Amino acid sequence: MGIVQFLSDLLPETIPYWALVLLGAGIAFAIIIAFVSVVAIFSVWLERKVAGHIQSRLGPMYVGGWHGWAQSIADGIKLILKEDVILTDADRPLFKLAPCIVLGTALAAFVAVPFAPGVVPADINLGVFFIVAVSSLTTIGVLMAGWGSNNKWSLYGAMREAAQVASYEIPLGLSLMMPVMYFGSFSLSQASEMQAGWGGLHWYIFSDSFWIAIPSFVLFFTAALAETKRAPFDLPESESELVAGFHTEYSGIRFSFFFMEEYAAMYLMSAIGTALWFGGWNFPGLYLLEGTALFTPLAIAVFVVKSMFLVFVMMWVRWTVPRIRIDQVMALGYKYLTPIGLFLVLVASVWEYIKFSMMGV
Amino acid sequence: MGEILSFWFFATLSVGCALLSLFHKNVVHSAFALMGTLVGVAGLFLLLGADFLAMTQILVYAGGILILILFGLMLTRPEPEERKLGRIWGGIGILGAGTLLFVERVGDKPWFVQAKDLASPEPTVREIGLELLRRDSWLFAFEFASIILLAALVAAAFIARRRFNREEIE
Amino acid sequence: MNQLLQEPTQDGSQRTWFGNVYSAIRSTASGMGVTLRHLFSKPVTLQYPEERPIVDDRYRGVHYLEQDLCIYCDACAKACPIDCIDMEAVRHGKELEWKTFTVDYQKCMHCELCVYPCPKDCIHLGQEITHLAEDRSDLVHELLSYTGLTEEQKVRIAEAEAKKAAKKAALAAKKATEVKEPTEAEDPAETQDAVETENPEEEQKDG
């Protein structure tokens, strides 16, 4: 499982293990960055098209010909060519370090995401917990950006964002307890493998615990929307449209780091949702190809398509629901989602105990 | 060899960022350097085979407590009082000497695990969960600690409550 | 103390806890249904330079002139409140040799006041919308489809000239034959002519 195992099978025995680990880490890093960049570029285009069609208009149409598919590539090139403006009064080390921390921690969490059986950079036993822990580090990068901009409004935006993200980690973690209880493991790839029955449809959301899976998925999705500062909970972002946000003073590549981090985090949350609730790479009929060379690419494709569908649902919700005020966000998080999460944990553990005592599973 | 490399990496990260945090002039920079320390310590936990503890360290310390420290620093302006370097060096000296003494005394105890003794670490989540919830194990301490935290939460919420004037109540 | 237990908004939209959860789920779901319907319906956008909007028959767009009907009476130019219309032609008898007929779209406000006074109903505002131009001089539109004289016009002018010349020749010939007549015939003819020429004048003055 994982790249290091793959490399150790590939390369001769004389190379020490730690060199294999470093090499594997380097390769994984390159692949993750490439994949996340492509996903981010595609997501930006998809968002603009989805937003356009929901609003009865067209979205990008010209750049590159068919429905403006090259629009986000052109935007990326424009951002790279922009002048790098750093304020005189800005806190230089913090200002420069913030986008790196934000993007770095968002990318680091991709290490545990399983794209196909065996295609996971590192099959971490504590996959879910690791992802939640590492993606909670992005908040520090945001605070760094807000403080380093030397701008009162940036600081406000950063503070609100930190409060929102820290508050919604509780329902996020609680909602992730339900699939962990069902599968008996924190590992994402093991969870995906356990959903391979019924011809590829034994997903958690169709299983015998579906009446727990569906509310827990809704809870997870809502908490994930708040964690990635998306959709109705985008006060940190929207402040950048209205007054200022934590990334006001950033332009060019630094801004593109924040932007890419947002779409990377969206994809990450969708990938977790897919792996735990919607069967990961399983698709009806795909098991027939197991063992052939076609299986792995198709499995990866199935996983990516399912995750992109959830990303599309995130975009769909964004253009449906109006923005929620910060005090309403806090009320929703603490007064509604956390009690619902706790109640679901109680119910799910009782149900698992009943299943265990009845069937010995 | 791999363990040695990773140990030195995480140890340097922890100690280096801690020194940066202690000696830097700017308070906020010190707080951000603390993040490096906490992540380094989490790495050291990983090297000792405590995977759950490492993740909890990142989630709780770096992702929670550090944020609150930063909130406190950013929303208030602490008085730039004169930093007494002598005291910092003195503190480092005392703690360093104490740690070395401690390691030398307990180095041969059976519960003192060293990284090179671990063959291949197993996941610890199940063990920790069972230990915390076994009646003959740490259950009572766990529940008691939870109640104390709950009391602290309620007290904090009560202290920070919104106070109304007499006119609003009528 | 009851203040502490009240929800922030007091307009009745916040009800019980379960009511709030239910209304949140229901409103979000119905909203998402609306957006889904919009997502799959045809967008109303018009891709502008390739597709043009379809306008009414009475739309007041860019002018067009039916050149053969125009009699160069200048009524439309005089009616224009901004003096956008400028025309120039040379009359050859009944035929017009057109030099220019321009409308200046830097000034024209499409008020249609030039259309009504036209006695021959030859100037109209059509359905063409745009005044796209890359230079100011491109905004002064020439409405003529051809300038100068056409072949038929030249033929007609030549015929008219020929007729005139023939008439003149006939008159001259008539006068030549009348000169040979005796002078008495001239006097009553002259006085009759003088009386005849005077009477139409008097009749005109009375009329």
C-alpha cells in the first residue's frame, strides 16, 4: 500500500529505506501538486459555468473556443504575471510565509486520500483524524495573513474566519465518527475497500445504517462548507468583496495560493465524503475488471468523478443560499450542529452495539 | 538511519522554533514560531509510535490552543516591557539540567521507550479507547476530567455573558 | 432573565428549535430545486456580435432612404431638431443628380421627427441597431445607394433635352412662318396676346 511500498518493490535492495521514503515523498509531492493544480483550474472554470447557468447566463465562452475552457488557465497566467506588491508597513516575514502555510497544509492532507486500491501516497491508519488535524493548521496561516497585512479589516476577516473554522471542527469531527464506527477503522482506503460488496453498490449511504449515514452526511457536508469558508458561510471571503478580507493585500501568485487552497480544500472535503459515504472508487460493475490493467485508471476516474460531483453540489449550494451573518454562523454551529452531532453519535453507537450483540459483527 | 534522520529533523525543528519563540523581539512572531515547536513535538510523538497522540497534539494544540493564544495577542496590545535575557537563559539552563537529570535517572526503566526499540509501531487508537473507557482502568479519571472541563466551559460562558441594562429588561 | 433565553431575532422567524431545523432543511431543499431547474434551462444570454437581438417592426433604428422616391424637398432636414441630416443634389429638369445624403449619428437621437414630414414617405427608421465605428467619420452614415446619374436618368434627360430642343425649333419655325403674314394680322394677334397675357395676371391677382 502506498508509494513507498511500490518503490521498494521497484528499486534494488541496496537503497536504504529512508532514501526510499524521501524519494516516495518527493514523487507524492509532485503528483499531488500537479493533480491539485489541475483540479483547481478545472474547478474555477466549472464554478463560473455553473454560476452562469444557474443565473440564466452563459459564463466564459470565448477563451479557447468551446465554452471558454481555457479561461482559468488564462487567469492563472495573468495572476503569475502580476506585480508582486508588498505594503511598506506589512510584516514581511509573516506576509510572505502565510500563503505557503495555508497551501502547504491543505496539500499535506491529500496524502491520506485513496484514489484506487493501493493508489494512495501513504495508507495512514489514522487517515480521517490526520486529515482533520492537518487541515486545522490552515487557520494559523490565515491568521498570519490577516496580521501580516497590517490592515484592520484583514485582521477582522482573519479573526472571524478563525472563529468560524475552529467552531465547525466540532461538528465535522462528530459527523466523521459515524462512518468510523460503522467501518471500525479510521483509514480511508480501508473504508473504501469495505464498500465493495453488492456488485459495487454497498456504499455506506445505502447500507443497513443508511438512516444514520444520511443525516451524518448532511452534517458533514454542512460542516465541510463552513470549514472551507464556502457557500453560505463565506463571510471571510465576502468581506473581500465588501470591505476587506484576510487576503485583500495579496496579489499575483500569493493570491493564487489562497485561491488554490480554497479549491483544494473543497476537493479534499468532497474526497473524504466520497471515500466514506459514497463508496470511494466503487461503481456497479467495476469489480468485474479487477486484476486487469484497466481497473486502476478506471477506479481513479470513478473516484475523481464522484468527488467532482460533490464539488459541484458545493457550488450549487453556494448559488442557492444567501450568505449567513457571523452571529448566525456561530449560532448554527454551536446550537444546532453540535447537538445534532452528539445525538447522532449516541444513536450510532447504540445501533452499532445492537448490531454487535445481535450478529457478532 | 531513517529514525536518526527524522529524530534530528524533528528535534531541531522543536528546539529551534522554541528558541526563536523565546528570543524573538516581536511577540506575534514568537507565537507563530510556537507552531513549529508544536508540530515538531508531534513529529517526536510519531517517532515514538504514539500516532493518535501526535494527531491530537496537532489538532488540539496547534489547531486550537495556539489559535487562542494568537487571538489573545492580536486583540490586545501587550506592553512592550523590557525583556530580561538573563532570565530566559537562566530558565533554559535550569530546565535543561533538570531534563538531563531526569533522563539519566529513569533511562533504564521499562516504560522508558526509545525510538530505536520500536520494531514497527501499531495503531494505538483502539488501545487508548479501551483504556479510557474500562471500568477498572481510567474510566473514572476520564469522566471526572470531562466534568471539570464542562464546569470550566459553563463558567467561561457565564463570565462572558451579555449583560442587559434595566431598560432593556422592561 | 428571560432576555437571556430569547433568540436574537424577534420578528417571529425564529421559532422552536425543531421548527428552525425543519424550516432550514426545507427552504434549502426547495431553493436548490429552483436553482437546479435554472441550471438546465436555456440561458437568456445573447452572444452579442454573432447574434443580434430581434426587434419590433416599429423599432427606431438606423435610417434607410428610398432614394428613387425622394424629391429633394429638404423637409426632413428642416424637421430634425438637431440638424443631423445633410443632403445635396443637382436638379436636371425633373431628374435629380444626387451628390450626398448623410445622417450624423454622433447627434441623431432617433426621435423619428424626420419621417413624418416627408411628402413621399421615403425616409424611414429601420431595425438595424448598431453604430459601431472605429473613427468619428464612420458615424456619419451615407444613406444613398448610388450617386450621380444612372443610365436611365441620362436617357430621360437627353430625351427631355431633345424634346425641349424640338419644341424650341417648332416654335422658332412657327414664328418664322408667322412673320411672313401681313401686319394687320399681327396687331389683333398682338393685342389679343397682350390682353391674354394681362388677363391671366389679373385672374391670378384676384385668385
